[in-house]
Amino acid sequence: MKLLTHNFLSSKFLKGVTTGYPLLLVATQKEVKEHEFNADFVKRMLPKVDYTACRTAAESIGEAEGLPTEVGDMWEENEDFLRKLHRVLLEVEVTEGELQCPESGRKFPIKNGIPNMLANEDEVE
Amino acid sequence: MRRHDPDVTVSESPTNILYVGNSGVLCGVQWEELEAVFEPYGPIVDICVFPTGRPYSFVKFESVEKAREAFDALHGTHPSQVAKADVVFYLAFITNMPRSTASTDQEMPPGLKVMEEFVSENEQQKLLDVVATCSNGESKGSLKNRRVFHFGFEFLYGSNTVNLDGPFPPPFPPICEALIDRMCQAQLVKHRPDQLTINVYEPGHGIPSHVDTHSAFEDEIVSLSLSSDVVMNFRECSVSGRSVAVRLPARSLTIMKGESRYAWEHCIASRNYDCDPASSRLIRRSQRVSFTFRKVRRAPCECEFPQLCDRNRDDNVKKLPSSDTEARGLEKTFVANVYEEIAAHFDETRYSQWRAVKTFLDELASGSALLDVGCGNGKYLNEDIRLLKVGCDMSANLCLIASAKGACVAQADGLHLPFRDGAFDALISIAVIHHMSTVERRLVAIGEMLRMLRPGGTALITVWAFEQKMNNEQSEYLKWGRNRESLVDRPEDDASAYPSGALLVHLNNTAFQQQDLLVPWHRKAPTDGASLANPQSDRFLRFYHVFKRGELEDLCAKIPHCRLIST
């Protein structure tokens, strides 16, 4: 699972959960898969991403080094920042671990890099 | 020719046999046309044709002189009888027709037997007289492609079953009882038949591909062919691809039992000519009459092919769900589990992108975030530097396949999407919600999808359509089926005759009989042949609700803040 995927995931579909975002992330196994950097793509991507959630997730798996707490004013010109963002969103992958709903504590396993977001019928509306 | 038919020798001087280049079905020349081209030049003894593979034919005349006249007139020309333009015949004299052209894999379906000359000429005439009497009487039925008469029990074409409650058609004609005695004495049948269907086929008529309903009849199906030879095509239900053409000569008896009866479809193509599978000789059909004898089954079918059996072996599953719990169970068995199982083969067959989807994606603003609900093997999640793509699918195996291609995916249920509200600018869901088995669930699925979109976002949702004809033109789906099997439509079935709520097993590439059905997925047999020992394991049934025109629009209309852009 790339952190880009994590950035969109939410457990709001669970019964009684109002936001379910961002999901807490624990990695027991991760890897880095090199992927060609494209500054334009990262620039297009950032407005769709919740940066705070992205940084928190990166931090929780020890990959936040060099990521500022907030996106600076001139971020589009800052290639170093764009490269770091590229790495953390597209290259780092959690292969084994779990996600956790911040409200209900429900855990979702990540196996072979796939987060399993299925829930039992009694857990959903 | 030297490669395909090495035993055929070209002659320097004229002979009575012509090689006709560019005259095969491959070149767009019909068998009718071929005969019409050469007939004017004198008596023809034989025509040798090839349904596939070879672009030529052979024509044998009575005399060298006639062959030479045909050669002189037709060599290097486009014969006027051939409809396809630009076809030019190239002729040569040859000394002999090929000895045998039978392909090596023409092994008969297990349990099928054709007994030649089962009745004498004299008996054939008596049987045809019976038919003539029927034609004058009142016990007459007529289907789109043939005339039928029933004896013993009436056969119901709506449900493909027998009417056990009457009214009963007349008992068997006496001559048939004598024939049945002969079959029983020769131990060709275990059960004495009590139902007879006489079919009268005019040239050009056929019968759609079918398996005789398991529950309606006992094991042996016995059919007498009269008046004309015909070629019957058999196709194995469970492993796709294996098909066998079998010539049924006039006065022969065909016995289908065991695997050939339960696990093979059979059909007769609608055409005027056949090609003898053993000799490749062209056979012109004349009127053909068949007497099919069957024994009505009184006890539940216990065949060895439960997955192919119309009897519901698992009592509550193959019915439309009556509650949400049942719906979940049905979708688990007939959707989720199947995709999990067939994921690898599904991936091999799903690579080209539909043009409509590609256009939708191409028209999205650069920088759009896209969600693909039911992304399958991720064929629309390929890298596109203009778009940020995320997908989800119910199947873990399909997610793994998509993920291995680099896609961002999560395993999720379309009824409970695990993404933040309004996070996406656009969404696609291709061929997904027709797998949901109640209208409520289909509605929830669309609602969930729209919850993922920002205000003003757009979604593209596609489903299978019930109507497979537009402006009287058959869809590609039906055409593909026609090309594959050169079949006629499955004609007489009437969905209203099926028991309510029962899910029919759909015959692929034919018109849909009802909106809710089970569609087989045939997984290709592994090349090592390991699966052949257990043929049913390669067929999987998927639940589909095929949408009638306007139905998807009606669903969308029920969702607040949803505006239909186009359909």
C-alpha cells in the first residue's frame, strides 16, 4: 500500500463513525520501490492530498524525515520538497501492517500490500 | 495446398478434377455460390470444401472435357455468382482428391454413438408416411425454424420440460413401438422411451445449441435421422473451445448418453449445405425428419455434472434473494468467490480499454483525482501523469494483480466504500453494479459512489444491457456468439414460463432470457490437461442483473443532487 492510497482511505462507512480520518497506520514490513520522478505530476497531486495526514502517516512508519510540518508558500518551486513528497507518497509501500479507525479502534489488516477494508454486516449501517 | 494436402498431385495435362484457389470460406465464398459457379459446366461428382483453414476447394467433374470447359471459362476470373467483390478464382488440374482430411482431434464426445443404417429404406418410407399423416392432422406445432409433432407427452418449449399433467398428445405410432423394441433388444437404451418428438427441418433450418434439460429426461436421448444427411455440432460445456462436428447420415440412429448427453451442447447450424467432417465433401441438405425418443424423468436428476444441472443441487442458492442477507450470500457465492477463483484468467482476458471509458478519462481535467470502483485487474488504473488514480475491488486476488501493476488499490465492498467523502473529482465503475442482486443494493452502490465525489464531480457507470439489439442490429455480443458457433438464435424460449425467482443459467452470446441470471465463466483448460479429469471445475457461474433500457437512469434519478449528463 502506497501512502497515496492511505491518504484517501477513511472508515466513515463503519456504524457510528463520523469522520474516520485519517486512519492510524502501523507497518510491520515496508519497502521502497523506485518510481520515476515527475515534478508536474507531484504538483498536480498535492492539492488533492491531505498534507497533514500524509505527514502523520509518514511519521508513523519512520519515513517523514525532511518533510516540513506545513507546505511552504513557494512549494511548487521547491524541487527538494517535491522529490520528498514523491518518495513518501509513491515509492514507500507498506507491505504488512494494519490501519486503525481513529474513532472506533477497528483494525484493518494490510497483507501483501493490500489493505483489507471489508467489514462485517453488523459493523456497518 | 502442398502443406495441407500433400497427397494431392498437380497435373500438367487436363484431368476431371479442379483445384479452385481463393474459393474457401476464408475468402468469403459461400458453399452455395461455389456449387452455383460450377454446376453449369456439367455433372459434378464431388465438391471438397474446408470450413476453416484452407483458402481453396476441389471440384470433381464426370469428364475431363467438362472440367476443361470450366477451366477455360473461369480461370483468372471473378465468377458472377460470388457475391463478395474482388474474389478471383485460380484453377489447376489435379490427379486426385485428398484421401482423408479429417483433423486428428475429432474424437467423439464420450457416450455418443451413431449407428448407420438403423432403419431400411422401406422403414424410412413408412416413418415418413407417419409424418405426412401428422401434417394433415390437428396435432401440429410450429416453431420458428422447424415443424414439430409430439407423442406420449407434450414438450414445453418455454421451460424445456415435459407437460406431465396433460392434455396428452396421441400415443406412439405402431411402427415406432417396433423400433423401440429393436433398441431395447440391442440394449441401446436402458429406459424404454415414452416421449417422441418429430422434427421436420427444411434445408436452411437448424436447431439452437442446447443440452436436453437434465430434470426432464432420463439419460439416453435417441434420435433417428431420415431423408437427409446433416452435420450436428457438439460443444463441451465445461471446457471452452472443444467442439466436434458429427455427420448424421439419413437412416442412422444417434444415441447420446452420459457425458455427451449431460455435459455437451448440440446444435444444427441454419444453412443449406454441410461439410462432411470426415471427407470434407460438400453435402447439400434436403428436407430432413428426425424422430427423437426420450424417457420422461420421474425422479430428481442425479447426473455426475451438478454444476451443469438445472436441478438446484444446493437448495436455496440459485434463486433470487428475498432478503438482504440472502442477497449477500448469493453475491458471495456467485460473484465474490468466483472472481477470487478466476482472477488470473480474468486478467489474461481483460486488457483492452473500452473506447467510451478511455474518452471519459481523456476528457477529465488534468490533475483530477479518479476513483475506480470495482477496478478488477486495474486496466484503467494504468499510469497517466494527468490523473491521480485510486481503485478498489472486492476480490483480494484482483487487488493483488492491479497492485502488482503499480496501481493504488484497496480491497473494499462497493456498498461501503472506505474513502473520505468528496475526495474525488471523477469516478468510474465499469461492469460492476449488475453483480448486485437487489434493486436496493444497486441503489446503495450508486449512492456510495456519489458520496465519494466532490460537488460537481462526474461518474461513469456502465452495466450489461438486457436489450442486445439496437435499430434491429444485433450487438457485438450476439454477433460474436454467432461467429463462434454459426448458430441460430435461441428462439422459442419464453421467460414467463420459468418458475418465479429461479435463476437461469445463461447461454453465453445469446439473447438474455431474463434480467436476473447466472452467466458462466469458462476458464481455459491448463495445457497439461490436468483439469480434464474434472471438467466441471472449469466452469463458474456469476450472478448478473442485466439492465433494461432506462433502468439505470431511473436509479440515478432517486439519488439527491445527482444529475444525469448523458446515457
